Amino acid sequence: MTRVAVVHGPNLGRLGQREPAVYGAVTLDEVNQALISWGQAHDITVEAHQSNLEGSLIDVFEAGVGRLDGAVINPGALAHYGLALRDCIAALPYPVVEVHLTNVFQRERFRRRLVLAPVVAGQITGMGPLGYRLALEALLERLQGGWPRPSGENGQTEGGGRP
């Protein structure tokens, strides 16, 4: 059975309460339950984690080495400055897909700098909670060999990339 982690960063524990005009009314528990149910229907074990601490997110990824097949992350604001998280993801032996509920490119200028971009397998932005499921679908496709890998002899891009 395929095993993936869905990792939520800072402030995402308050989904449904925090700025609902921006992030919507769906709670993190509702997002996680939908993803776990989708996973069960597709023979995938989905484990969900949330932390407001960068180091705790890194611990989740590192603990997944040898146990996880892939991961999805919504890094929250860490997407813009989380260099330790970026370095962790660059060193993982499994692919990670980045998700943002909002279209970060239509928001404040500082949100357009995404430090994880060079080391994740792909990104989905602006699709609301649906983005998580799309990320899981893309990750599953990648794990099944249907998603083209980055060019290069070892399958890695200059910025890291994921095999």
C-alpha cells in the first residue's frame, strides 16, 4: 500500500476560522478527513500532520524516510522563508508536492518568492482545498511512473528536484 504524508504548516490549524474571506470556511479536520477518505478509496494511507514550527515539520519529513512513498505540503508562510525546510525537502529520497490554498502570485509581492519551488516535484496554487486532492492525484501518478521526471542523468535538477 502506498503511504503518503500531508503536512500543514503554520496557521493552517485555524482553517475555517482564520480569514475565511481569504482561506474559506473549510476546517483543517474537514480537509484531512476528505484526504484520508480519498486515500482509502485509492489504496493509499494518508497521514496528516500540522505544526506551527518549522523544525517539527522537518521531523515529520525525516521520520518518513524509508516509510513514506511521498508527501504533500502546504508550508504556509514557510514557503517564503523556510530555508531549513527547503534543505530538508531537497535531501529527501521521496517526492513532495507543494500546495497553496490561494493563488500566491495574485497576493502580496512577498508571497511570490517560494523557496521550496526548486526542490519540490510540483506545485498547485489557488485551488482551495481541492488543491490538496489534486496534489495527491499528481503524486500518485508520479509514483506510478506516469509523470515525466526532471531531465538530467540522475533525475535531479540543479536546484534539487525530486527523483
